[in-house]
Amino acid sequence: MKRLTVGLGDRSYAIHVGEGILNGLGREASALNLPRRVVVVTNTVVAPLYLEQVQSSLQGAGFAVESIVVQDGEAFKNAATLDQIYTALLEKRCDRKTTIVALGGGVIGDMAGYAAATYLRGVPFIQVPTTVLSQVDSSVGGKTAINHPLGKNMIGAFYQPRLVLIDVATLDTLDARNFSAGIAEVIKYGVIADAAFFDWLEERAEGLKALDHQTLIETVLRCCAIKADIVAQDETEQSVRAFLNYGHTFGHAIEQLSGYGTVLHGEAVAVGMTVAAQLSHQMSLCTAADVERIVRLIQRCGLSTLIPDFSLDAYLNAMMRDKKVADGALRVVLNHGIGQCDVYTLTQPRELFAAALQACRTV
Ligand code: NAD
Ligand code: GLY
């Protein structure tokens, strides 16, 4: 098992990454002296796969364990499901000496994390991510949220977990579509922060779907190390943390316009990254060859780069609700070549996006 740390002073926490380590959850949680009562929040797809294993690991370490199983999918990452979680916690008479464990993908992690942040003004929580996307990204860094019909992740809090336990063996049961969607966030790290990692991914693109556990561990560690470093510098997204939003401004607009769950988050980010790369090229921040490399890698990893057919006005309207909007101006993350990026305020977003979408549609 490998270990990384998210360095946030007295709120620092470990990320454990390994193969077949789910059984060690009870031991790791025990070592943190967490409250002995645990509620595992998961969904109807993940519960039959991993809930029993997680429960018996925690029980074996002396925890009293209960569970809350909600409906599956992005369409249920909303106020109604969150309310079900609060109701179940209240019905179980959970007090402040209760730890919430999020077992599942990013939807469960974000929603259970927000429940933990707000229930009784905050109870400890642990992330046990079981998708590529949640293992490389969403379980680390403490962003928790639910969606609103008018915008993605609009209601939320920064609330750090006490532990992240990543067992790559859980990815064996993940379907190909969700596997590829998670790879979009992996590619993101290469584009924004690590040119050598991008090269490494290019060498393996087609093979990524059949990755052995060891290569998955390496991939997860690289992504989590980049994210942990960024979060330690800027926990609440005042500066560099915004880089992690590369491709997300347009991606979130796709998710919201299509109806949550229709286009998966990672799929939307993949399209958003092609648009961001085009914008970067238009602003002379990268070459046409860089755009070509980014688009090719996304496609080779089994992701579509087709832009869903909504009007420019609909996209601009949705993007104006992005959390990076400041003083009414749209701000986007653009890549400098491959391996670096920065945040830019767009003074003429309509013209820039019109040209970028046109260019993307002809790639
Ligand atoms: P998801 O949570 O919906 O999981 C995808 C599907 O895989 C679901 O049907 C889920 O039940 C199923 N699943 C989960 N683990 C499985 C396993 N081991 N085997 C079989 N099936 C499994 O989606 P996701 O892609 O994991 O996460 C997307 C969400 O993450 C979005 O809501 C996005 O906004 C959020 N996100 C948050 C952050 C953050 O920093 N907090 C970062 C990126 C994305
Ligand atoms: N996924 C974006 C962030 O954690 O900041």
C-alpha cells in the first residue's frame, strides 16, 4: 500500500492507495481515533458489490456500523436525496460522535461529504472512492456538493475527509463507459500540470482500459499527488485550485443543458477540454499541434469530442453560472502548450466560443 498526504496543517489527512486494501479500512479508521459509530452512505449499485466487505472490516475493528443506501446516478445528486440522508441520520439518532463513510463514485462522495459537512454542523467523514474519476480526483480535496436544476455543484461546502482509502481492485467491476469517463480527468492532470505524464498516457492510451492494478496504482498516485499539492497551496480555490477546473466550464454547461446523468461528468469534461484547447490556441497559448495531441488522446481513450447540439446562447447562459464567474465576467482555464495552464478572463466570450465551437466541430 502506498501513502500520500494532503498537507493542511492540523486537518492534514492520508490517501492510501493499493490493491485489495478495502479490508484494511477498519484498521486505518481505528488509527485515527474516530467516533466508534459509523454510517456508510452508498448507492444501490455499489452496495451489493462492496458494502458487506466495508461493514465487516469496520465491525472487525470495533465500530458499530449502519448504512444508508440511496438511488444511483447523477440525476439523484440533489436536494431530495440529500434530505433522505439527513432523515435517515436523524431517524437513526446519529449524534456528533458519528463518522460518515462515503462508499462509491463521485456522486456519493460529493453528496455524503456535504451531508457530513452540514449534519449537526459537521461530523467526521471518510472517502472510499470506487470509480476511476473519484479515485483520481473527487475524493481528494474536500469539495462537496449537490446539483441544482440551474447549475452543477451549486450548493456545497469545502469540507475535508479524515482519510481517503483507494482500492484499485474495486475498478474491476466498473463498466467501460464509466472507466473511460474517469480517464478524462486523468488526461486533465497531464494537460494542466505534467507534460511527462501526458507523454506517458499517450504511450498507453489504448491499453488504459485493460490496465493492470499496478499501473492503475501508479496512475492514481500521480493524479492524487498533483491534486494534493494544489489543494495544499489553495484549499478554497482563491488561485491555483481553479486549474483543476480545466474543461469544466464548458463541461458543466453540457451536463446541465443535457439533463444531469445524460452525458457523464467525465464525458462532458472530455468535450470541455477540446473546447478549452481550441480557445487556448485561438489566444496563441498553444499550437495547433498541441490541440491535435489533446484531442487525439481523448479520442484514443474511448471518449467522444463531439459538441452536443445546443445553441451558443444556451451554452453562454449556462457558463455564466460557473463558480469562476467574477464581476459578471467569464473566467476559463486555458493551457499553455501541454503541462501548464492559467486562468483567463474572457472579454469577448461570445466571439471566442463561437470560433472555438466552429473549430471543434470540424476536427
Ligand atoms: P458516479 O458516482 O455516478 O459513478 C459512476 C457509476 O459507477 C455509478 O452508476 C456508480 O454507482 C457506479 N459505480 C461506482 N463504483 C463502482 C464499482 N466499483 N463497480 C461498478 N460500478 C460502480 O460518477 P463518477 O464519475 O464517479 O463521479 C462523477 C461526480 O463527481 C460528478 O457529480 C462530479 O461533479 C463529481 N466530481 C467532484 C469532484 C470534486 O472535487 N469533489 C471532482 C470531479 C468530479
Ligand atoms: N475537481 C476540482 C477541484 O477539486 O478543485
